[in-house]
Amino acid sequence: MNDSALRVTYLTAGAAGMFCGSCMHDNTLARWLGRAGVDIQLVPCYTPIRTDEEDVSVDRVFFGGINVFLQQKLPLFRHLPGFLDHWLDQPWLIRLATQRAIEVDPKELGGLTVSMLRGTHGYQKKEVRRLVDWLERTARPQLVVLTNMLIAGCVPE
């Protein structure tokens, strides 16, 4: 890309192993913006995206679904060293874990939802810091697009 191109980081929520209308929309939009000259990175959160066309997302996941869930349920996971967090957030591992339908009681997701919205005050604070650090040091976008409110928990940072 040329140096004058708008640099955009587009954070999208993956939908585990399912085809997801939002994922497909975000992927298509990112692909076309890239073709139009925008320097864009489509960055999956929770799980890798699944689409029925060329996947233009980066090969990493922030707020990895396995890691976020374990940090919510087991305090030990809130203090794992970075290399173990990185391993738990590997796209191949998340794909493997989500190959089959996973049933989660919706009543158990309320606490996780609130914790994600609390950002650095929630149980996933190290995930927020990791994303913000990556945005500042590596991606260095001029514009960040947040596709849902759970991802927006990192905004105060």
C-alpha cells in the first residue's frame, strides 16, 4: 500500500465453526476496501472467522474464545504467562475446539458479558492490554472499527 492510504484495523467477531452473516459482511467489506486502496487489516476476535469466500483476515485472534472463557471461570488463567495465552489463542487450536457444537448455558454468559464490557476492570484485562499494545506497536491504525459492544470494552484504554 502507498504511504498515503488510510490505515484501518477492523475488529470482527468470529462465530466459531459456523458461517456467520456478520463475518461474511465484514470480510467482503474489508476485501473491497483493500481493493479500493485502503490499508486494512481484518482482525478476528473470539474465534477465527468462517466465510464462503476468500478469508482476508489476519492469522491471529484477539480475545480468543478459549482463553476468555477460562479467564472468566478459573482465576488461574487470569495470571498465565503470555506464551501460554498466545498458545490458547492460536487459530488452529480454536478451530479444533469449535469443530463440534458447544452448548453453553446462556445463564452462564451474563458474567462473561459484563466482564468483557468492563474492559481493564474485568477478568479479561490482560486481553484488553494485549490488543491495545498490538494496536499501538504493530498495527498503528488511523482508524479502528469495532463491530460490537463486547469488543468495545477496550475503548477506555
